[in-house]
Amino acid sequence: MFSHIFVGTHDLNRAKTFYDALFAAVDGPEGMLDTAKGRLVYMHKGAAFIVGVPINGEPACAANGGTIGFGIDSPEQIDAWHAAGLAHGGTACEDAPGLRPAMNLYLAYLRDPDGNKLCALHRMP
């Protein structure tokens, strides 16, 4: 259904440091920086995640109530993802990383340096 997700940033270099660390923690690629267009592109498992300076010139802002979810291969990768995010300018939000037994999901939440809410999700067997 979705081809890509695009979030705004005020600082492409800071965003690249943050998201490169997040994706490296789950064996993802380094972002491709397109400074001419003010964008940072991550391609992984057939999906695109794009971070960029808003093209309308207005300030970047996080969606109130919005969350971007990433499907992750294991709880161990989620823990590494969360730790990498905290170490590179992210902030913890929601409950601590862990199993949510009622849904049989392992989850972790972060806000990126621009305030976008991110979730790492693994469906337990």
C-alpha cells in the first residue's frame, strides 16, 4: 500500500547521524544524502524512508498523534535500535522496550531529534 514515508527535519546532518545509527543497528543501509534537494533517503527491504527539509520553506514539525512503525527482525535488534537512537540524539517515549504480552509484540519507541515518533515492532512467534 505505501511506497514511502517522508518526515521533516531542521538539520540533515543531525538526522543522518541519528538515522544511520538506527538503521545500522538493524542491518540496514546508510542513508543516501541528496544535498541539492535537501533529502536523505534510506532504502531497505523494498521500502523507502525519506528525511528532508520541508519544500514549502516552513519549519519541520512532528505529527501530533502520528507514529512511524518499523518492522524489525528480532527483539535483540529492537534493543540495539533503541540504544542506538538514544546514543545519537533520540529520546525515549512510551514504555521501555519489551514484550507486550496482550498483543504478543516486542516494541520500542523513540522520538527522533526533530520530535517524530518512531516505533520498532517485532511480532513474536
